[in-house]
Amino acid sequence: MAYEEPRYEVVHQADGYEVRRYDDRLAAQVTRNANQNNAFRLLFSYISGANTSSERVDMTVPVAQSEKISMTVPVAQTSSEVGGYMQFFLPASYTLETAPQPTNPDVEIVMVEGGYFAVHSYSGRSTDQNFARARTVLLNRLAEDGHAPTSDVIKATYNGPFTLPFMRRNEAMVSINWP
């Protein structure tokens, strides 16, 4: 089953990562401390109809997660008091005005600012350990090439839990300034 993905353009290929230019995109977001399962449930409830119009919203990929580490995110969605956020991107057919409004106050509709992101793809399970490895590879390669991240590293997952690990698509991505 193919899910809609945010549009992007690959502007540079490098050893261990590529640089993509994304357009602005709309997302349903839960800012959270440590309970990612609860954040996922809240977002899934939203797209399943827990919104003011009781409308089902098509699932898209990736599911994006940010963990607060030491930098700030490009869209000021997280602060030092929270652990990060989880986002479900909305289909491109929605705007801020037409997106169904969540009934749960923990879910908000946000505009995710587009820009340039360095992306390192990896397969396997989307565990914290695998993501930490991918984040390290990405940040080391960027440093070697003289590029500084301008956001926290985001974990993007594309497949459901029943996809075989070797067939899974995951990404570590970080905003960068690009000429």
C-alpha cells in the first residue's frame, strides 16, 4: 500500500547522506515528554476521526519524531521543557483552513516550514539504538563536509510494524543552511 509522502527535490548527493529541499507542509502534532506510544495513539485517533468534523484523514508517511537534545528545531515546536514531538503529515490537499480540527487539546495542526534537510537513510527496526547510530553517521558526515545542523535530528519512519526489518525505510534528517 503506497502512502503519500511530502514532496521534495534532491539537490545534492554526498557520501552517507543527501540534501533535500522540502516545501512547507501541514502536520498534526503532539508535543510530548517521553511517551511516544501515547503520542502515536493520539495522532492515530485524530486521523481516524477524533476531530471536529469526524473526518477520516488518509495516513501519509513518514511519521516524524524529534527528541530534544541540544539544539532548537527549525519550526519552534519544541522547547527545553519538553522532550520532543511526534508528527503525522497531512495529505497535501489540506490547508490550515480546511484541515479537520482535533478534538483532543494535546493534538495541534501546525505548518512545518520547508527548507533544506540532510538525510541519512537506513533500514531495520526504528529503535533508539539504530536511530542513534544513524544520527551519528549523519552528523559526522555533515561535519566532515563543513555543514552545521540548524535543528535537532528528526527520526522519520515510513513502514508499519509488520514490515520485515530489512525492508523498512527509516531516515535521520536535520535542517541545514544550503547555498
